[in-house]
Amino acid sequence: MFENYFLAQIDYIKDIAKHGLENDRESLLKSLSEFVDFYKDSKKTNLALQLQSLIKDSQRKTGHLTKVGSNHYFNQQSEKEFSDLVIDKLTSDYRLNNLVIDEKVRQELIQFIKENKSVELLRKYDLPVSNKLLLHGSSGCGKTLASYVIAGELDKPMYVVNLGAIVSSKLGETSKNLSKVFKKAALEESIIFIDEFDSLGKVRDYNQDHGEMKRVVNTILQLFDYLPQSSIVIAATNQENMIDDALTRRFDVNLKFELPTKLQIKELIELTLKKGNFIVSPKTALNKIVNQCQGLSYYSIQKTLINAIKRTLFKQLEDKKVGQKIDIKIWSELIEQEKKALKKQF
Ligand SMILES: Nc1ncnc2c1ncn2[C@@H]1O[C@H](COP(=O)(O)OP(=O)(O)OP(=O)(O)O)[C@@H](O)[C@H]1O
Ligand SMILES: [Mg+2]
């Protein structure tokens, strides 16, 4: 009896080790929950509970963005279909209120989301859905974040294609790879997110006669033309001028992401502080910081804020004086450092 129990336990452990080493999260979770059931059946309730809480903990830590399917799943695609692509498939929990943005751009995003939620309705009226979106503008101003917001609001999975990683592949391969991604995404009615869309310009650099460049651009134009109404393409770039005009024109919506205004800097600070225990006070300190942050991207500002909070916290612990106020001097220094690091004229 004891021996049977022992052997069964070894089998579970072997399975778990195998899935863990292969990074196959899905199978790992399945084996773990079978193991939990096994412990429960064997009246080892305490062990079962401990395992269960480990599983729950790990699921909580996975956070906002959840990878659909495991790395293993992608590794299994050994037909080399995606070997030249850095590709990810994500679902997202992000919503419009996670994004601080110009009101006009927000309205455009809302309309885009609305249309893509109403594919059937528009079809009835024989109206086309705007499903090709170009996001451009300064780095760190929310283009990638906006694509996550769209995926989250529409509750659709999203394939992330890193064009930068595929244009340097063998001649002719870029077009083939792109077609494969589009086909797969269309079948699954998912979103295709092409980040670093400007890296198409790189094709021009490595092929003198522009033959490959033309081929890739033509492929994209064709893929766009045959894109089913239930699919969505989002492309992002911080160098719009690197993209062929013929391509830019094919997007239904073209949105520019700019550096934050003073009001938007305040909104970003509020949004970032919403979840935590820290505050900026008094108002004059906030105004000083906002002025100082002008010219920096949302990303840079948020980074200095989070670092300021961490440093304030450590300082408070050292001084044994716990409080809510962020140390403005620390924050202000971090902003200056960030500006210097960016070597930009402010
Ligand atoms: N408009 C915004 N509202 C709220 N947070 C933002 C915004 N823009 C950037 N952030 C913060 O900065 C991070 C990085 O932004 P994101 O990756 O979207 O920038 P990007 O425009 O795609 O930049 P790049 O051109 O360098 O790829 C976000 O995850 C978010 O935390
Ligand atoms: Mg980005």
C-alpha cells in the first residue's frame, strides 16, 4: 500500500519536473493540479493545500499580461515557421483608463474599438470596419501601451510581430513570414501588432537594388487588401518618415502620440500614485516637479517617480520615520539625471 503511494507520487514528480524543464506552463499546471487531487485522495490534505497555495501565488504573480500558451508551444512549431520572427501571443487586461492621452486621440481610439466590436452590425449595413491602425510619435508616449489597451478592451488575443527581427532574415523570407503570421491571425480572429514598423527601412539598406524592399512593401499592401473584417492590424513606429507613403496611406486610422503637456504630466502622476501609499505634497512641490518634467516622455517621468518612491521608502526606513510624502529633492535630482542621460536639449 505504502509502496503504491510512493510510486504514484514519483510519477507525478517526474511529470512536473519534465514540464517545468520544458517551460511548458500549461502542462505543468495540469500535472500540479492532478498532484493536488492525488494528495487530497490520499488524505494528505495539508500537502494538497500547500501546493494549491503555491499555484495560486504563481498565477497572481503572472500579473497583467498573460502569455497565451506556453513558450513550449511556440518551440514546438519546429517547422521553422516562426523561426525568424520574434513573436508572442498575448492577452491583456489594460483598459482605456490606463492611458493618459490627448482627448482627440482618445476619441479616435474609442471609435476604433467601437467599430471593431460591431463588425456584424456594420456588415449588415454594408459598411467597412476600420481595422488598420498606425500609431506613431515620440518614444515612451504610449504606442505599445495603446495596442495593449485595444487588445484588452476588445478582449482579443494579440500576436506581437517584431519586424526588426525579421527583415534581416534571408531574401524573400520576410514576405513569406509576414504572410504566415497574417494567415494565422486571420484564422484566429486576433490582432496583429507590428512593432518597430519603421524597420522596413532596413530592408533598403541591405539590398542595393531595392528588389526586396519592393517585395516586402507589396506583400504588406496585399495582406492589407485581403485582411478580413474580423482581423485587426496595429503598427507602431517612432520614425514615421521611414515608412513608404504607399503604406502609410493604407491605414484607416493614423494616430500621433506626443510628449505630455503639463496637465497630462499631472494626470500621469495621479494615475501612477493611485495604487500606492505615496503622495506628492504640497501643491507647490507638485507644480515644481511638473514644470521640471516638461519635455520628458511619459515613460521617463513614470520611471523617475517610481525610483523616487523607492528611494524615499529606503530613506524613511533608515531614518525610522515612516510617512506618505515623496521626497521632492530626491525626485527632482532623478529628473535632472534622466534629462542628462537623454542628452537632449530642454
Ligand atoms: N500615454 C501614457 N499613459 C500612461 N502611461 C504611459 C503612457 N505612455 C507611456 N507610458 C508608460 O511608459 C511605458 C512605456 O510606454 P510604451 O512602451 O507604450 O511607449 P512607446 O510609445 O511604445 O515607445 P517606443 O516608441 O520607444 O516603443 C508604458 O508601459 C507606461 O507605463
Ligand atoms: Mg513601443
